[in-house]
Amino acid sequence: MKTARAVPVLMYHHVSPAAGAVTVSPANFADQMAMLAREGYTTLGARAFSAYLAGEPVPEKSVVLTFDDGYLDNWVHAHPVLAQHGFTAIGFLVSGWVNDGPVRPNTASASSNVPELLGHTESKAAIEAGETDKVIARWSEIHAMREAGTFEFHSHTHTHTRWDRVSTDAAAKRAGLRHDLLRSRATLEENLGEASDHLCWPQGYFDTDYLEEAAAAGFRHLYTVQPGTNTQHGDPGNIFRLDVRNKPAPWLKSRMWVHSRPLVSRLYLKIK
């Protein structure tokens, strides 16, 4: 098998008709996924991507789809499209935001009464008000996505707190982060039966304290918001991701061409 020279990791948050920051419309998301299918891309889960970073071969056209925060719209709009193409994605859960409750309808359900979705600003306000069930997928929906193979789920911490902003005291910052990471791992193990060594940094922030505490908590694959592409024998502690814009498939197709080629990707980002 001819292996990929580089594997782009795409970063999504919302797939929703409620326009706003970090949001791709359902129409553009469907267009983007259809393009990846037509072009013959293989979506990699965490285990296959980890093996690639360690030197294992993967199909030449490989990509990792990631979704941050665990928004309800991932279940309502993204999951049915991924299922249509047989794609899998990595969802990063803020474990303290997830609630219990029955599965709500999505666009593949017999019921057309899908839940109302909030824009990003409104979603943040609801979370701050403790109304996370309005905007975050429930455990039942997370289980349904896992069983369907459209998503696997990993840690985005338990509270999504920027501990460097909460305390200027280094010891207190580290203690807060340590507790956050360990609670995330415990919550995922309790509800999903497992917790991996894959962690996505809230807001992409990390420093030496963060890196040391993550390692101590058992996290080895660390996802950033830094643009770039990932190659065999790359650093699992600094995984680059590409922010996906709310644009039709041709935009993403051009970015995939660039960031599937390590040298071209580096030159493009340097010029940009």
C-alpha cells in the first residue's frame, strides 16, 4: 500500500443552520463530505492515526475529522452525513457538560421535529448559565453515534477551563488542571467504558505546566489549533489541525491538496 505522505486533521465545532463563529452550514458540510467520498479519502480514527504517527502506513488519501466540544448539532446534522458515507470522526467531549436523557431526533429520524439549535454565542451563554443540555449531545446520543461508527469520543477536559487564566499561582493552576484532566478521564471511563490517551486542549492553549500535567494524567496524543499537517514519525504531543471554513467543497478540496503534501503545506503556511 502506498502510504500517505501527510495526514490533514480537520477541525470542526458546529454543523448547524444557526450561523455564527466556528460553524459550518449543513449544506456546506454535506458538500465537503461528498467531495471527500468522491475523491477516495479514508477517515482515520484515533488508533489508526496514532499508528500512522508511530510510523505505520495508512491509505494515501487519509484524513482525520475532529469535532470540538460535543455540540448537539453534531448529532442532529453531522452524524447522518457521516453515516451516509461510512465516515468516522473524533469527537472531543467536555465531559462535565454532558447530560442524561433520551435520544432526540436528528435529520435521519422519522420525526422531522429536530431540536432547536443555538448559534455559537448563544451556545456559550447557555453553557455559562448551566443549561448545557440545550446545546450539548446527551450520553444516549453519544452512545448512538459510537454504535453507528460515525464518532469515537475522547477528552476535551471536564470543564473546559483555562486554568492559566483562573490563577496566577503556578501550583494552583497545575492542581486545577490536574483535577480537571483526571475527572475527565474518570467520567469517560464511567460512561463509555474507556478513556484514551488523546486530549484536545481547550481553546488550543498549552504551556509547560499543561504538557507535564497531561503526561502525568496519561495523555500522550495532544491536539492543538495550530495549522499544519502531520507526517509519519510526527510528534503525537503536538498534533496540527486545520480550521474548516463555512465554504463549499472546492475550498476544502484545494486545502486537502496543499496539506497532503508536507513541503507544499509548510510553504503555504509560511507565505500565508
